[in-house]
Amino acid sequence: MRPLKGITVITLEHAIAGPFVSRQLADLGARVIKVERPGVGDFARGYDERVRGLASHFVWANRSKESLTLDVKHPEAKVILKRLILEQADIVIQNLAPGAAARLGLSYSTLSKEKPAIIVCDISGYGSDGPYRDKKAYDLLIQSESGFVSVTGTEEEPSKAGPSIADISAGMFAYTNILAALIQRGQTGRGQHIDISMLESLVEWMGYPLYYAFEGAPPPPRTGASHATIFPYGPFPAGDGATVMLGLQNDREWAKFCEIALLRPELGRDERFSTNSKRSAARAQLRAIIAEAWSTLTSEQVLARLDAAQIANASVNDMQGVWKHPQLHARKRWRQVDTPAGPVPALLPPGSWEEEAPRMDAVPALGQHTDSILTELGFSAERISQLRAEKAI
């Protein structure tokens, strides 16, 4: 049996952070009811049309959910939402604009008076108080505020991460906090309020550069795809124009690297390169030596040498390379997930799943489950039609 079978989650979510949390809960078997605006829905539905007309972010973060359309500004829709939460919800997740959920009567302080076991998770850019509470917060802005952009990129230009890591980090901390709250509720019978800040989530992930720059010390330099403080560690060219990624961790590996991967054993005994600090300081010189040693080799030959030397290495895959990655296929990590545009592949969530496979149901069309959910609440077909005519749903 999936561990969250029987748990119901009501979400007022959009974009990435909230949907990523609830999708992971759905993976574990929870029923997730996604409340969306009639006619529009989660605005991430319109980010792009890359998945057969559907948005890439939305397909990734919204499988296995039920879509209920409610205009929460409509008085009747507010009543329906409150009733749905009080009658069915174990967990409420929201990442609306600051204060919006509280104005709808969906704060933990309000809901817990009527339902003490409720767990409410609020996700925002900066948290529920403090001088930045009401600032708009998008992923790129939080990457900047957290210091991430300042240590990422090249010496000439800072860069953001490709994926939305501020949203993803907040989603992961929300996920673990919700699971912990469920365990605690099993012990005490009480729910709790979870206040997740994107800023705090990403700053937690910034622990290494923060401590590296402790008490006014210089931060780690921006070095592109190379490691800021360990060398050689990063991308290097092969003779066929491809790029190979490698990483050395210690002086013993450096000696093996010189002997087997470069066929230059004397470099492993060269005092100029005898410690990581010295190698890091001599980056330009060493990079030229490595490039020259591999100038007549293909990337496959370079990787073979690195494997023989037991030096950590990787190919620099593009997205098509990842879709075809032999390790993912050998471990049978791809599944099929239905969408309104037909089935698409989806990665099996990380984990062993020995008891039962994760739930990987369809990505919902906007409002697809509105009628069935309202029928569960006792609304007649006639009344549902009236609500639709009134644009409450």
C-alpha cells in the first residue's frame, strides 16, 4: 500500500513550488485536489506549448491530481472550498500572493479552530513576517537575493541556474516538513502550520559558499562549470570537439590522473602541482597541459582513460542525451503518464518503491474533476449547472 493512501490534499497553487510539493505527495498515494481559476487555471499552464501543446512545467509538476475550478471570489465558491477542506482535507497547501489565503479564511489559525488536525503549508518568497513579507518573489529574484547568482557563472558574468532551483528547494523543504507533520499528528492528533520561505530554502542550500566567505572572507570565485576551489574539476575539451567532465578529490588521484589519463607521470611528482591549492592557482597552465594531452583523442577515448585511472568523470549531456541515457533505461526508470494531449514519458520518482510503485496518474485538464468532486459533496447535476452559469465554478 502506498504510504499516503487515504490522505487528502487541497491545494491553491501555481507555478512550481506548490505544485512540486503536492505532486510528490500524490506520488506517495495522496489524493490531491488542485483548485484552479475557471477558464484560466494555474498560470503555469500557459508558460509554453512544448509537450504536444501543453506546458513543460505543468506536465512535470501536476500529474496524479484532480482539477477543480472555483472562482474563490464568488461567495458560493468560497463556501464550497471551505466545506471541502473541513470535510475532506488533511493538508492544505498554498503559494498564492502574500495574505491572499488568509483573506479567504484559509489560514491555519482560522481552519484549526474548526479542524485541529489540519496541516496548513504556506509557501512564499520571504516568509510570513519581516520587512520583505509582501515583496513579489519569482525564482530568478530569489536566486539573486540568496547570493546564488553571485557565485554562479563565469568570472566576467554571473548566471542563474537553468532549472527553477529556488522554487524546487522550497518545494523540497515543504515536502519534508509536511511528511514530518503527518508523523507528528499521528503521535499528538494535532496538525500544525508550516511556513516555508523560498529565500530561506535556497540560503540553506548556500551553506558552503556562505561559510567559505565567513567573517568577511572572499567568496568562492565564479568559475563557470569548473569547481571554484578544486582543480582539475570541471569541463575539459577532447580532440573531437566534445567536452568531458571530470573531478579529482585528492593528491593520490592526481598522481593516477597524470600517469594513466595524461600519460605524463612526471607531472604527478612536479612540486608546482603537488597540492590542490597549487593546482588551483595554476589552472591556466594545467588546463593547457590537459588539452594538449587529449588533443588527438576522442571523448570516448578520454573517458576510457579516466575510467582506467578510476577518476570520476561524466559526459556533458544535452537534453536529448538525458532522454536516451543508458543508465536510466537499464534501470527501467521511465514510465508513461497520460495527459490531455496523449501519453508522455515520465521519470519514476527516485527511490526503490519495493512495496508498491508510485502513483503516476494523468495530468488533469482544467476543471476535469469539478463535477465529480461537487457530486461527492452532494451537489445535484442541476445545482452544478447553476453554479457554472453563475461562473462560480
